[in-house]
Amino acid sequence: MDIILIRHGETDENVLRTFSTKSAQLTEEGGKQIERIRPFVESQNYDKVYISPPLDRTRDSARILGVEGEIEKKNSGSGFWRF
């Protein structure tokens, strides 16, 4: 099984060099970044798509990629995580 992770594009808060909040939105450049990887995504065969965290920037990225998926609500997208 292969797992492909795609991060959302640049946000307005990335430009300000601050930690992103739940309200961070994609910038024009962020949308272009996601558009550039769309051909790669379209070339892949996948069974399932998870959109996480359930924030505008991740949903907008999925929309630009042309994918629909299950909204994963367990990850809030805020805070610092230990791996």
C-alpha cells in the first residue's frame, strides 16, 4: 500500500511567518502551488482520499486538485504534535 500526503498550499499566515490558525486562507500563490501538482494527482490510482484537518485551506486545496474525499475531523489542525 502506498500513502501519498499532500500539504495545503501557501496561506496568508505563512506569508506573515506566523503559526497558522484555523482561519488561515490560501493565497493566490498557494492556489498555484496546488495547481502545479494536480497532474501528478490525476496520474495516480487511489482508493480513498482523506481531507484533514477540516479547514478551508485543506478543503480548497482538495477542490483545486479536483478530488473529493472523507473529511477527517479528528485532527483539528492546530497546536503542536509529537510524532
